[in-house]
Amino acid sequence: MAEFWVFGYGSLMWRPGFAFAERRAARIDGLHRQLCIYSHVHRGTPDNPGLVMGLDRGGRCRGIAYRVEEMNRLATIEYLREREQVTKVYIESIRSIRLLDDRPRNVPALVYAVDRSHRQYAGRLGLDQQLELVLNGVGQSGPCVDYVRSTAAHLKEIGVRDHGLEALVRALGPN
């Protein structure tokens, strides 16, 4: 059976929540990371939404790939569906990703990309709109501000520059 990989580009980079055998830097082509999803559960509510990352069409995205042992495959998929698909805003698929470290190669991975037809799809928002949603959003997983700061910190940790996210963090001010 083929190896089972999961691609993380937001909170999965710093809080995967499942057992994994290997963690590697990775890239997906044809999709880019963007704060483009109104969060109604984890970082906001329907009445007071937060804003979280989605993989949207175009470009490329660097993130983290996790290799999951075969004995943990089904439990990992079940966990991720429960976590990521609460409101069905993501499209679950297997896509080719590129592992980027000392043994670069392409592998198939489980990926969650935004469903542009979903009512929670925010599209590309301006900095002021993002700031308002991030400052006011609080959900089951905590304040949206914490999510944005953690994602930015982990991108920096793996050497990824996201100028839009960095501008948002500056606008948020000091912790």
C-alpha cells in the first residue's frame, strides 16, 4: 500500500492532533494559502465570524507534510474530517505534493482546499476587513488572533514569507 501523507498549511502545521511517523517541509502547486474562510466554529461563530486559512486556486503553497503509519490511516482521516469538515467548507482530496528537504520527491497527500461555492468562502479581503474579523473572532479553539499569530510564527520558523499575513500581524500590534 502507498504511503499516506497529510498536507498542513495552517493550524495543522503547529497542531496536527494526530499520530505521525515523519514530518517534512512540503509544497503544493496550483493552490495558495489565504485567509479566505469565515470561521463559524473554531475561531468564530455564525454571528461573529473569525477568519481562517484555506487553500485557494492558483499559485503554490509551502507547508508541512506528515507521514502517517498505515495502522493510523483510518483514525487520522476520521479525526481530520471531524476537525476540518464541521461545516463542510473544505473539499477533501488526494493531491500531489513535493517533499522539500534532503530527499525531495512527489507524493500523494490528503489535502483540504476551500470550496469556493460554500457560504463561508470570504474570497480575498482587504487588510481592514481581515483585521476586524481576526480581532473579534473567538470560537471553540480560541481567539482568532491566536490562530493568526501562531500560523505566522510557524511560517517564519520554516522559512516561509507571507507578506499579507505579516502585514496583518503588524496591524494586530504587540501580543
